[in-house]
Amino acid sequence: MDSFQYYITPPEVRSQTLQWIAEFHADENRKDEVWSAEKLALHDGSSPDLYPIHTSIMGYILQINIQNKQRIFNSWKGHNITRRNLLQYNGKSLDINDIRFDEENYRPLPKLCDCSDGEKEYLMQSLDGLVHKGARIVAQYEPFLADQIDENER
């Protein structure tokens, strides 16, 4: 397996992603917008009143660009995909272990500080892929933010 080539994010792609993240945090109209799990789940494309579709990864809520016909996996619609992508990276069953917000054991969400460098890179590549195909960071995901804090810090 080590002889197979694998994707390495080009520096200019990652730099642009980091710039968009920084612009989100600097934007007075967006930086303090925080969504609940319930609000995200409503934006799964099942209601025309709640378009466009949104997803979440690494604590960011992303609005999918439907004008550009940006494609997104059905399982990502209205869902925080951080755990799901970590399961995929680690070769674990998505069918059994991908837990939705309204299912038992959804919380706590994975902590980035507990992720390996490879896991963090895989998550960033997912974020890169979304934003470089037209998704826009519009808010932060409250359950993810809350679960990043250690019990001792609360």
C-alpha cells in the first residue's frame, strides 16, 4: 500500500481554504452565527422552504452552491460529517457508526485535538473540496464547538 500515490493538497488550494476561513472569522455578519443540530438537520433539501442544502465539518456550517449545481452526497445533507469522515478515514463501517444528531450516542462529537495528523488532513481535504466547488462558510456548529471544550474548562 505504501507504494501507491495518494492525494496531497496543493499549497495554493490549502492557502485559499485558510483564507476563506479567516474571512469568515473576520466578517462581522457571519462570525457569530451559530447553528444548532436541529437547525442544520432542517437544511437537508427535503423542504423547498429551507434551501439551499447545508452540511457541517470541523465546526463550520457550509451552504452548498446550488446555482453551480454543486453535488453533495445525500448522507451529507443537513448533517455534521466530521465523525462520518473520520470513520471513513479509519476504515470503519459508516452504516453502523455514522450517528445522526437525534440518535443515541451522537454526543460527544470528535475532538480535533484527539485526531491524528492524518485524520485532521483528511477532514481538511473534505473542507477544501466543498469550498473549492462553491460551498460557503455561513456559520459555526454549536454542538461541535461545545464538544471541543474540556470538562475542566467549563
